[in-house]
Amino acid sequence: MQDWTLLIHGGAGGMERGKMTSRQDAAQRAGLSAALEAGKTVLASGGSALDAVEAAVKVLEDDPGFNAGRGAVFTYEGVNELDAAIMDGRNRAAGAVAGLTRTRNPVTAARAVMEKSPHVMLQGPGADRFARERGLDQVDPSYFRTEERWQQLQKMKENAKTGTVFDADMKYGTVGAVAKDVHGNLAAATSTGGLTGKRWGRVGDSPVLGAGTYADNRGCAVSATGSGEFYIRVGVAHEICARMRFGKEDVQTAVDAVQGEVKALGGVGGVIAVAPDGASAFSFNTPGMYRGRATSGGEFAVHIYGDEE
């Protein structure tokens, strides 16, 4: 049997030592560890990369400490609108959803779109209706609400009156996972609540295939987190895969190069990626990124700050 590799992220941003309490630090590490364990369990038993990334992301969606599913940020109108995507590197099958408001696990809805519909992306009420018709767990919109996220919206609106920017140390709490399984296949999944105060049905990079999510056995699997408008413009996930597939770059070189392009345009955030040979990489241009890696070689570690190896 081949080796397996799993990487996860829970967002990038201004996470620095001294800015988080010990309780917050411990809670985020516990959430990351639980997600990593969920994906590891699938891969260690010979399961598929696709099942592993969905399992890991679902744990993060259910954890109110991350901006995906329960704990998602609010739109300007005070609604939680959820986006997600998943992609299978074997055949580049993919599914995506945007603007969900009642489906508990958007990543599972994205997989249902991939496997049980003729389409690739569904959005808004139609996406929720599709998920409901496929028997996926539905919840009252209040399920996604947390007081912390609500107060962030109120603070943003108050600061907007004076022209200041809310949360200068923005934490892009998008969650994601990439994996290589023992069969040699890759997969990627990403889920998010987007940006606090987003308006007019804004959709970021997470559900956009080739921007925030992409998987191709011939290149790599990628999940991104950050200022979505820039990641869409660069086509980050596909760009990384293309550099590896056609330019024969190693995974760390490719992710760092594309992250450099994002930064040059003014964007910030991070990516995780895994190659067909199991080599993997983190790359972020923010002080920190919630992240973790597990491998068949025994590695199992989660990190937050930029100075952690």
C-alpha cells in the first residue's frame, strides 16, 4: 500500500503570540486536531482522499471557532451565507455551493452536487432546496449564529461610520483539507462563511474551482484561504497545479510562487497543497494560519503561528 498524506487549514490572518488567550489557543488547536483525526481515520483504513477531506471539513464546519458552518460570519444584512466546494483528483469531478442558509454541512452539499446532479455549482435557495431534496441535514438559520460573530458585524458597521476598517488583523477563517490516499488519488475541499459584512450576494474564492479549490492527480490538490477577490483573479489553485504539471515545479516552490503573485497584487492569505507523490506544503503571507498535517509516517501536528515548524 502507498503512503497517505492529509493537510488541513482553518484560516489565515493576524494570529500572533500574545494576541490570543491561552484558552483561545487551546480551543483552536483542539478543533484542528479533531478534524485531522477524522481525516486520518479514513486514510489510515484505506479510505479515499475524497472521503477524508469531507470528513475533516465537516468537523471544522461543526466547530463554532471557525468561519464555516456553525460560527460563520454575518453578511451586512445579518445572515449567515455559506459556500463550499469539493473536487476529486481522479477524474476532476467537482461540486460547489454558494449562499446556503439552512444546510448544516455545506461540504456535504457540494459533494451531493458533484455526485447527484448534472451541474457543478448551485447557489442560493436552489442550493438549499437541492440539499433538502437529497436528504441532507437541515437546520434553522439560528444554528449558525454565534454571539462573537454577531458582535463583529456590529463593530464593523460602527467603524464604517468613521471610515475605519474593521479588524485590521483580519482572520480569514475559511476551512479546508487536501489529501493523497493509499490508492494514489488526490482530493480537495474548502468551506467558508465568507467575509464579515459582505453584500449583494458576494461569493469568494472557496467555491470557485481553480481559485480556492482544485484537485488533479496529474498536478496536485489545493485549498486556499484569504482575500478571495485576489485568489479568484490569480486563479490560485489551478495556477499552482499548472506550475507543477507543466513546469515540473515541486509543491513548495509552486505554492510560494503563486502566493507571491497574490501578495504583489495586494492580497493576503494562505494555501495548503499535496502532490501525487505525497509531498505537501503550507504557504501563507500572514502572521499565522491555523493548519495541521498527518501522514502515514506517523506525523500528526497542528500549528497556528508563523514561527511554528
